[in-house]
Amino acid sequence: MTPKPKAAIFISGRGSNMMALIEASRDADFPVEFTLVVSNDPGAAGLAWAASQGIAALAVDHKPFGKDREAHEREIDAALKAAGIELICLAGYMRILTPYLVGQWAGKMINIHPSLLPKYKGLHTHERAIEAGDSFGGCTVHWVSEGVDDGDIILQAQVPILKGDTPDDLAARVLIEEHKLYPAAVRHLYAR
Ligand code: GRF
């Protein structure tokens, strides 16, 4: 059997999307193997979980790099290349990437964003959707480009916004869809 392409997941926090991807990848027909989890926060809860699953968990703390974002990214980039990574899935990675890393991984880096892009790029997506009176919220998996949450859309899922929803209510409803959408999007990429 030919080995599957190796993929990395970038996280900054709890990593529930990371877990959904890794759990989905246990299916024999999943198209990639997740071999590396990277976080800019050594305390990210998801790192310990990844390590417990036997997946390399790498923390590259951004703080010692100060304002030099590119130097931080160069260190991560070297680790990705040394590990033979072919796809990067950003999953709650809370750093805006510089054109350097985006350029190195053009066409090989995807992100999940908790809104129906192109609506609500950036933060506080659920609050903004509720305030706007939208009937639907959702999530999007998209290619990463230089603009924040701006690359071509791969797949989306939508959920209703119900009367009286708080941003937390909506976030919880969307998160359930995120956990299905992200693995589906990875499958979709390799089914082409
Ligand atoms: C998700 O809602 C994701 O879409 C957003 O940040 C959240 C991360 O959650 N970018 P988790 O760390 O995957 O649990």
C-alpha cells in the first residue's frame, strides 16, 4: 500500500477540530495521515491530547520572537519540511500568518472559520451574525491566502439561528458542524 500524504494540524487552544480530524483519519480510506500537531502556545490543551495519541506535538512559542512573526514561522516551517508534511490544516490557530508562511504552503494550507464566508471574517462571528438578524450561521473550510479568512471556499455547512440564541448557543451548534465539515473537506480535496 502506498503511504498516505502526511498532514499537520495547527492549534492554539482546546483543539476540538484537531481531535475530529485525527479521529476521522483512523478510517482506512481517509486520504491523509496526521503526523504532526503544532501550536504557538505551549499550554494549548490539544497538544497533550495529540501526544497521548502518539502524534508528534510541537510547541513553538511565539513570545520569544517578539514582533518578528516571520522568524517564528521560519522555525515552524523548518519542522514541517523536516517532517515531510504535504497538507496543513489550521484548526483554531490564533496567529495571523505572514506572506512568508502562506507563500511557502500555497495550495497546501486550509483553515476552518466559524462563519458562512465571505460574511464575518475575523473574530466574534456568532455575535455578529446574531446582531445582524441573520437566519443562518455556519462554518467554512477554505484555502489559506494572504488575506485573513479570504481564500477560496472548499466546503460550507449552515445551521439555523434560533430566536433567543446567545453567541455561545450558536457557537455550540456550529461547532458540531465544524467537526463533520473539516474531515469532509479533507476527503473532498483528495477526491478530485
Ligand atoms: C473553532 O470554532 C474554529 O472554527 C475557530 O476557532 C475555534 C477553535 O476551536 N477558528 P477548537 O480549538 O478546534 O476546539
